[in-house]
Amino acid sequence: MNNSVLPKPGAAHRTPETQLFTKAAAAEHLGIRPRTIDDWRAAKAIPCIQRGRYIRFLRADLDDFLSRHRVTAKPSSPYRPRGSRTSHRA
């Protein structure tokens, strides 16, 4: 019997929020380099699951990290590109 096609224990009970990512997959999910994941993990800026050399990241933690670092635009200040002033000096 081929064990490579069998689901891993507990995998059937995983929801998208409890999905585990490797460092490479977490970096891809966040759109950054794996080295940045190492730096953030060392600074304890991003949560992870670590057991010896086994390091994984919960999707919910990564999504929460993204939402905590989201910068929103001010609704009262409309975007105006540089050099597009409406009044000119005479």
C-alpha cells in the first residue's frame, strides 16, 4: 500500500485557519523572502510553532499578522499625484 497518498494524521480535521505552512510557504503567502521570516521569528514579531528543528506557521497567525500591519488611507485626504496642483502661481 502506498503511504504517500494517505492523508497525514489530523489533516482531515484542519480548517483553512489551522492550516500549517512551512517557512517557504509562509514567506510566499506574505510575499516576502524566507530570510525575512527568520528575522521576524528571531525578533518574536511573528508567531510560530517550534519543536526542535520543526517550525511551522498557522495560516490564521499569518493573516492576523498582515491585518495588524495594514496601513489604511485617510478618507479625508484624497490622493493627488505630485506636480498636479490646481492653482498656479502668477
